[in-house]
Amino acid sequence: RKKKEERRKREGGGKREKMEYISAEGLRQDGRRARELRRTRCKLAVLEKPDGSAYYEQGNTKVLASVYGPREVRKGRGKGSGDKA
């Protein structure tokens, strides 16, 4: 135990502050309760030109993904141009 305390002092201080994720009122920083989840939405085929696309949303995070292909590999593009599919 004594060695741990000595090492902690050498590494930059004694006791570390405990970070609070939930307030005294029981809320997170974004206003949700401890057991409350963020709203989640998902939509498929949201774009016309790609072969596949999807929109995903969770809270303030939003993602739009699209897939084009498969396509033939072009020769001579860059050094060691990846897969030889």
C-alpha cells in the first residue's frame, strides 16, 4: 500500500478528483435521467443514386452512409492500389 501511494505522488499528485457523470438531481449533462436512453432513428434507402444507403441518428450524432459498387478495379492507379478483386 505504501509503495502505491509513493508511486501516485511521483506520477503527478495525491488523490485524483472523481468525475461526476450524474448530477445531484439525477440528470446527465444532456438532461437525460440515468436510465433514459437517447432517441434512435434509422432509415434505409434514403438516396437514389447509390446501390445502398442508410441514415442513422442517436441523440445529436447523425450518420449518412452510402455504397456504390461493385466496380472493376482500374489498373495503374497509385502504388499498390489495394485489393485485386
